[in-house]
Amino acid sequence: MSARREIVEHGKFAPPIAEQQEIAWTSTDDCADAALTLLEHGATGGDHRIAGPESVTGDQLAARVAAGLGRRVVYCPQPLDEFERDVDAAMGAGIGRRVASKFRFFASHRQQADAMLAGPFEAQPGLEDFRPTHIEQWVRRHAEDFHKSDGMAATEDS
């Protein structure tokens, strides 16, 4: 089930990440905007870390999503074995194990997870003018997508 559908139908956001893990959540919209900004600035190579403007725990994320939607949303981390089975069901046997491996790594190596996930966006060459979208602002901008009653949109941020 998609993250958006879980929020719409059950009022919960359930990624396979511990509630206390801080993450500078970002959207595919911001990643695309950052990529375009880099291209416009002629930055065609190198590593660029795209992140949200703030680092939040699962409960803080759910509160921002709830504020953007104007309804209750709770954070319920999905057990990794269940996540793995869901990915296998959607994408084929064995894929879940490979996808879940990064989440297992984050769960086992908290300091490295913090280093990779928790830091808010910082300006860098080629992205000096880029400003990531705050979670609540992004949700408000996409609120209609969360309220669709017939089939979910073809592309989803999750």
C-alpha cells in the first residue's frame, strides 16, 4: 500500500524507519527542482546531498503532515520483515530483501544513519539559491492528491 493511501484510508504513515530516527524529509518535487537547478548552473557532475529544511522524528513528521491535511495522522513504523514481504509482493521475490537492507543498516548503525539522514539541507555549489520545501507546506500544496477518492495518482511520493 502506498504511503499516501495509508494516510488517506487509515490516518497513519508507516515507513520502515524507527520513530526516533531523525530525518530531513524531502520530496521528489524538491529532488527534481534541485536537479534542474544544478543543470541550470552547469553542475553536471559530483555528489549533491538534497534534504529537507529541518530534521524531524517520525512523530514530528506525522504532526506536520496532519497540520497540512487538517486531520489526524500518526506515525507507526512498519516492521522490516513485513516491509520486505510487501516489497516482494509488489515487485517480485527477493527484491524486498535488497530494498530492506538499507533500512536494516540504518536500524543497526544509528550514527551512520544520523549522518546520512538527519542533516537539514545546506547550500552547496550549484544549489546556493535552492530552498527545499517544508513538510507542511508540501502537504498543503498536494492536499487534493491526498483526498482523491477514486484511484490514486500514477506517481506518488512515499
